[in-house]
Amino acid sequence: MAKTQGAKVDSLRIIHCFRSPVGGIFRHVRDLIHEQVKQGHEVGIICDNNTGGAFEEQLLEEITPRLALGLHRFSMQRKIGLGDIKITWNLYKNIKRLDVDVLHAHGAKGGAYARIIGTFLGTRTKRPARLYCPHGGSMHYDGNKLSGRIYFKLERLLENVTDRLIFVSAYERDGYFSKVGKARCPHTLARNGLTKKEFKPLKTKKNATDFLFIGMMRDLKGVDLFLNALPLVAQKTNRKITATLVGDGPDLEEYNALASTLGDKVTVKFLKPTPARKVFGMGKFLVVPSRAESMPYIVLEAIAAQRPTIATRVGGIPEIYAEYSQALVEPDNLEALATAMAGNLVGTLHLPAPKIFAERIQENFSVAVMAQDIMTAYQACIAAK
């Protein structure tokens, strides 16, 4: 276990536990691991073994050599069920032998597993610090529905076995307080951030389509809105419209079928998951039509690369845009999205100046700052024991 002197902590043994090694959660964890390993800590990952595709497998292969505590994959079902009892027991046995100082949980399912298991490891003074970052997760549920009320009650119950909450955006924190209640345990705001190299501008490629979508193929990300907006944009601009979609997900086949019905004025192509910076130039405008978000990396990355971005006013996106938030689009509004896409394409609407916008977020969204804020949270948990 770690040696402590006041609030100072030597090398820590840290496990990041989460269900899905995809999207923003996985990016967040990889960034943290990179910084934590640089600082001399021993780190490991516990995640699901059935989520993700070839792209995510490659990312896991790349990071595995840095994992002194290893990569441990188990079958983790998304919904709550009796199978969770067996999974929890298997995770407990695995984590116990690793003798960790910090259990950092991400997402609702990873958060439940890690905090419950951490509570049964050792005495209070030897128990690992239990930290939880929702990353949206349960917060996407509607409190007016039974499912939402159940998840929020569970979140409140799990606070009793939580040493500290970590929020990646003020929106996520405020949403948690509104739906679950004011936190009864300490909490930290540590906004997602980017590395310096990600602020290098990228140009539009010669064969770029009009619009580009990058992300998970699921309705929460507004992919159906994006596709249905394309024929409306063609109608509003009286021209043929082209679009590229990059990603994978549970609704990909459905979107392929929808794309075939959009008419002869719309041409759509789908590409497999690829690092965002490799495909940013494939579209004149990136569109982020999400219905819900926490602090989306894709928006940060696009602005840092000085790519024109049309995004909805959801989650932590207004925090990113700040004084430029008037450029954001009303979420789940097909007409508003199509109008914004058409207006920017023909030049009647204008997005924030790319260079100035990138410089502004560079001051506020840094991986190094994020990692240090989280390490300070670890130290506070350990010192409190």
C-alpha cells in the first residue's frame, strides 16, 4: 500500500474499473493512465470483455504494456440482473489479490462494482480509496419514469460506500445534485482535457464531404437526427449534399437502412471507427447532434483542431462554448439542426473563429490539469483515513 506523509502520497496502486472500453469514458481513462504512469504510479484496468470492436481492441493493446497491474476483462452485463452477483464475486477475488490503494470507478455499472467491492476490502485504514465518476451514466435517465427513480435511489445508496465523487463537467455535477440530491460525500470537479499536440490545426481534405459525424451509432448521439436533416439541408440549399459517418454501435444497421431512404440528393458513406484527428478533414463541418452528453471529447478535439463544428446545446457543451454558446443548436429539434447545417454550409450563419476559439479552450481544458485535480482527490481520500 502507499506510504503517506500528511497529504503527500508516494507511488500508488490504482485500478480503473468501468464497463465499456469505448467512447469518452475510455478516452478519459487512457489519458489518466498516461499521466499517472508518468508520475510513477502503478495502474491497471478492469472492464467488460464483450464491448467494443477492432478499433477499441487496438487501443487496449497499445495501452496494456503501461499497465503494471494488468488488463483484466470480465463479462459485465449492461442492465442490472442476478448475473451481477457472480460478476461481483469474480471481480472481488481479482481486485483483492492486486492490493490496490485506489479504486477509481467510471460509469454507473463500474461505479457499483468497484465501490461495493472496495468496501469489503480490508479495514477502514487499509481499505482502498473509492472514487466514482458518473460520466453521464445514470444521469441520462428520466426522473419522471420508474427506471430513472430506481437508478437515482441506487446512486444515493451507493454514496454510503463512496469516498469521493469526481465530475467531468459542472453540468454533470449539477445534474447529479438535481436528480440524486446534494452529495453527502466530498466531490471534485475535474474537467476533461486535451494534450498540447491536439491543438495543431487540421485542414479540410480535397475530397471532403459537406458534413461529418464521428461517434457511437446510437440514438442518444442524435445520429437519426443527423441523417434525417440531410434531405432538409438539400432542400434548403437547392444542392446535393454529402455526408460521412465514422463509428460503430448498436444502431449501425438501422442507420444504414435509413441512409438508403434519403433520396437522390443525398449521398452518405459509413466508415469504421478511426481516431478523430485522422478523419476530421473528411468533412467541411463536423456535426455533433447529441440528445445528451456529459463533457464530450469530440467537441473539445474538433475545436482544438480548428474544425468548424455544429453542436447541440446539451450537457457540458455550453461550458466549452462559453461566450460562443449562441452558436449551439436546440437539441432533438430536426428543423433547428437542418437550418444550422444549411446556414453554415452556404455562409448565412457563422461559427466562432476557429483559431481564437481553440486558444480559449486551451486555457481551460488540459489533460495535465485534469490529472492533477484527480490526483489531489486521491490524496485527500487517503489522507482522510
